[in-house]
Amino acid sequence: MDLAELRIFRAVVQEGGVTRAAERLHRVQSNVTTRIRQLEEKLGTELFIREGKRLRLTSSGQVLLGFADRLLALADEAGAAVLDPRPRGTLRLGAMESTAAVRLPEPLSRFHRLYPDVALELRVNNPEVLTRAMLAGELDAALVAEPVAETQFDHMTAFTEELVIVSAADRGMVEPSPSSVLVFEHGCPYRKRLEHWCTRRGFTPGRVIELGSYHAMLGCVVAGMGIALLPECVLPTVPETRRLKIHRLPRGEKSSATLLIWRKGTASANVAALRDVLASRRSKAS
């Protein structure tokens, strides 16, 4: 079935026959009759009971009419949405855990106030998973740590994070060598940063412990299980920070940009609206 067939079918129903439907659609009667016959052959059932020139719906026709009304209304809505630059519909956003927990509540609250017709869906994962989801068409935009594949994505800087290494307060300095490192699964950019930090200093951690949240990670740091690298903005969300020792990184290693990315050439009105909200926030912060 195509939309043209459904429009012809619905016009015949609304006009009660082929003649008036043809006049309304500016088609010849034979064309309307042929399209209805073709639709019935395609579905394998009769849609009308023919009583001379007047047509009445069969039970199958009644079922199809309900779907036709919904499909044609959705098509009309889609056409209007394409022509309407206002944000509307669903925005599918991906984000890293620290970004979702600490950075997004304020701008997303503002986004909801400004664009109440947009329903937001949020998926939390590491950047590798999020970028794959974007390339598969499952997300409209994502917030990930740099770097990104510039040939595939357009981007803007949304947040700038200062990264720190934390250890238990009673364990002193991190150096000369940490026995264990606490990290997220592979694909986390901050895990890569910590691994490179250890490598540059000739460290080989005795254990690599993978955890699923920053609160679990910091709880294990407090317990003396190892060290972790994370955005400093996460620390105020943990009640045991007084039992942590914060180790600041050198100038060239301490900053990391969180980027809003979207597929090249595909920025929708919803993504553009989110960009505006994030850009406004950055200008106020500066």
C-alpha cells in the first residue's frame, strides 16, 4: 500500500462512491475504480459492498479505514514537521555517566521549559557505545569526551572538565606506584587517560578493577582498594570526599572537553535547540 492508494480509498468512503470521490480528487472515474480494485487485489479481500453506484464498507474495509486515518494523519504531521522549524517530537540523547549525573540536570531543565513539545530520551554509556548508536541511527546527538571522528560527526564544546586522580586520604601520594586502578569498562576515555598516565610514569598497576558507577568507584577508593581518575565535578556528589586525597594533574593533562556531537549534515531543529541551550550556558559561565 502507498499513501496515494489510501487517500483514494478514504475519499471513496467519505464521498460514498467513485463519482464524487473522483471529482474531489480531480481524477477520472476509471482511475479511481482501478486503484480501488488494485488495492483489493493487493490485500486479497473486498473492501466495499457494491450497491449500484453506491459503495458500503465491508468489515475488512472498516478495519483498513481506521489504519488509513492514522497513517494519513501521521504523514501529514511528518510533512508539517519537516516544514516547521520549531523543535518538536523526540530528541534521543546519549551521555556519559558523569555528564548525565552532574552536568545535564540544569541545561535539560531549561530545555524542557523552552521546548515543551520535545520529549527527551536519554541513554547513558561510554563514548564508543554512544558513537556506534549514533552511526546506527539510534541517537540524534550525544555528549562524549574528546576526541571524536571529525569525518563522521559535527561537534561543539559543551563542557570543560578538570580531571583529577583520587586515592584514599590515609594512603599518601599516589606515587611511586599504585597497586590497583579503579576504572569503567573499555571505551571510557578517562580509563584511557589513567592508563596513559601510568604508562608515562613507568607504572604497571597490580590490578585493574572495573566498576559500573562513580559512587561505587569512589567508595572503593575510600576503602583503599586503589586509585581512580575522574572529573572533579563528580566529587561534590559523594559524601565521603573528606576521606579522599585529590592529586592534580599537570597543565597539559588535566583538562578534557565534553563535546556535543551529531552526524554530519543531519542536525535537526531539536539538536539545534539543544546546541543553543548549551552555548547559552557556556557564555554565561564565561
